[in-house]
Amino acid sequence: MFIDFIMDIFSKNNERDAIIWKNKTYNYKWLINTISKYNQTLKLWGINKGNVVALTGDFSPNIIAVLFSLIDNACIIVPFSDNSEDDNLNKYNISQVEHLLTCDDNDKIIAKRISLKSDNKYYKVLRKKAHPGLVLFTSGSSGEPKAAVHDLLKLLEKFKTRRKTLRALNFLMFDHWGGLNTMFHILSNGGTIITTKDRSPINICKLIEVYKIELLPTSPTFLNLLLLSRAYEYNNLECLKIISYGTEPMPKNTLRRLKFVFPKVKLLQTYGLIELGVMKSISENNNSVWIKIGGDGYSTRIIDGILQIKAKSAMMGYLNAENPFTEDGWFITGDEVLQKGDYIKILGRKSEIINVGGEKVYPSEVENVVLEMENVAEVIVYGEKNPIIGNIVCARVRLQNKRDNKIFINELKKYCLSKLQNYKIPVKVTIDNNQQYNTRFKKLRKTYSK
């Protein structure tokens, strides 16, 4: 079982730093003892094997310990971020939560019984196998969020392969598989995770210097904000070895600037889905958005330009949606891609492509061009319905410094015209001072699409 493997790793690294939280260090011996303590506490809370438990918080020491205890007790875990903007009550109903464990700002776990009926067919399979489960929710940006049910042991199997021991920032959220993937990866190799609720560029750069962080896993949106803030100029970041990024397409201009600012840092594009987990990835080079994905347990194919993946770690299914797999077991990702040998380039979600008079417009392509312009902080490109040509291309731009809007919009259209075909030029341009990302540092594209 995974828990036996991981506890053996923890024991071998007894005195090493496991978690740094609020300037306090917790070693692996503390983690072992605290997991053991929670094994007893779960019984006092009335939590038994196979129960569905919502776990709300961030990557604090106690919530990490209780997570491992829930795995050891073969519970079905539904993680929630305490920074979430979502309607968690609706998600409790969808996932049939029986118990709620909430971690407060002082790292104290508060238990509450909800007692919803929990009889889903996937849960019955997990209970019969005595395997821990994991329920992850999609963003729900285009309707009710879908709940993906995993046999957690299948997701955890890859962490038995030993990797480098690193000091990493747990940047991505607790309810995001990317965040959990980082935590399991680092702890299963005896590394150190540094956690924080303050994910501002200034604080992140400070933490990198103070705690000698080697790995920063984050999003392209955050990296763009980091470059705009120039916070990296006020700290010594020579310890940083790897910046990994995923969750959304990386703008070429952002990648180019990152390579210039961090010439010695490896820039690694990652690819993962709530339904499949995070795959092993290799970027063509530091300045390329072409990526090779797959590895043990994963197969890929491209049908009609759409990436499909077959994975040993694939989810069992959705709690509240139809089976999304093909008859032969492939998951249709919805990502339109180009292929070059063993490498692919992700163009964007098929659902986000703008159809202008029968021509395809990829928002990321237009955004890449707009971001090349001076004084542009952020841009979101989206489509609006048009009775004549189907859709028009629209752009919402946040500027670094105020300009005359009319003059800037004319400049933007002229610049785009020099780089793009006519049908890709934004017809409607809005200057907006509001930030264009959510608490997960991901573009709010669906907010503006009509």
C-alpha cells in the first residue's frame, strides 16, 4: 500500500525539514507522529473507513497530516481550498459528503458531521476494495461543476518512483490536483515544501530567497504578474532551479521574458487534467511552447486535431455527468493541438475557439500579439455573437499606465494588422483596469465570452 511506502520514506528522513509554514519548520518525525495522532482522532470524530470527508484548507501542517491519515483509513476525500470563490454547499451535495473537516488560520482542525446519504456506485467499488478515493471538481465555468472520482491509489502509484529531493513552494491550491501533485512529489522524495497564503509576487520572491526554494510550480498568469511587478529585482533568487507552469496556455512573449530574466532556470511546461492526473512532460527547450507528454501509464493520440489520452490513473467517472471516455477507453481532452514529431503545441480549448465567418481564431494567438505591445499588462481575447459572420473577436485590455483609450485602441488594431490576418483583428476593444484572473491565478476568459 502507498501509505506503507510513504511512511518508510518519512522514517528515513526523520530529522529533515518536511514543511515550512508561517516561518515555523516541521520535520518528518513530527509528520509521522501527527499522522498517527489523527488515526486515533478520526475514530473520535466518528470517521470510519469508506466515509466521504470534505477537507477544507490550505497546505498547513495539520491538514497535510490529516490528509495522509484519511488515506491510511481508506476514506473518500473531497478537498476544498479556503480561498475558494465557489459554492461549496452545492459541491457537498454533489459529492455526498458525510463529514466536514475545516482547518482554521491557526492550523486547528474543526470536525462536523453532515450526514448526507453516500451511496454512489463508484464509492461502493472503492469501499469494496478498501481503497482511498479522491473527488476533484472541474471549474464549472460553463455550467454546474463536474465531480471526478478517482481511485486515489492509482494516482499515487507514480510517486513510488524516486526523483530528486527538492525544496518547493506549494503555490497551486489545495483543491487542485496540481497542488496535491506537488505536495506528494516533494514529500515522497524526502524534500521540503514551503507553504503560504500570500501568493503575491513580492511575497513569493521573498520566500524563494529566505527558504532557498528550488522549484516554483505556478501558472502563466502569475508569471506574467511576477514580470510586471519586477519583484525579482529585490531578492536573490539564484537558488531557483525550476519554474514549472501549466493550467492554461503560456504566451510566447511571457516565456521569452522569463528566459531573459531567469537564464539559468529550467522552464518546464506541465500538462494535467482533473480526470487523468499530471503527466510527465518535457519542453522542447526553455524558449518553446512545444511539449512532449506521456510517460509510464499514459498513451496519446490526436483525432481531428483534438488530443486524446488513455491513462492507467484515469478517473473512475463523474458523479454528476455522463461517461466521457470513448468505447476503447480514451479521454477526449477538448484541447486542439498541433503535432511536430513527438512534440505537441496546445492551441487552446476547442470550446474557446472563435469562429469568424468559418475561420478559426485561437484567443491565445491574438493575446500573444497584443502582449508584445508596450504598456499592456493583461489581455483576454474572446468572441461575441454576430448575426452576419457568426462571431467577432473582442479584446479586454488592462494597461500598466493610463493612456488615451481611443489612441491606444487604434494603435492596437494597427499593430495586430501588421501581425495577423484581417479576420483575427479585434473588432471590439475594451480598456479595463480590473484584474483578469481569479484566486487560482488563471485567466477569467469565460467571464467575458458571450
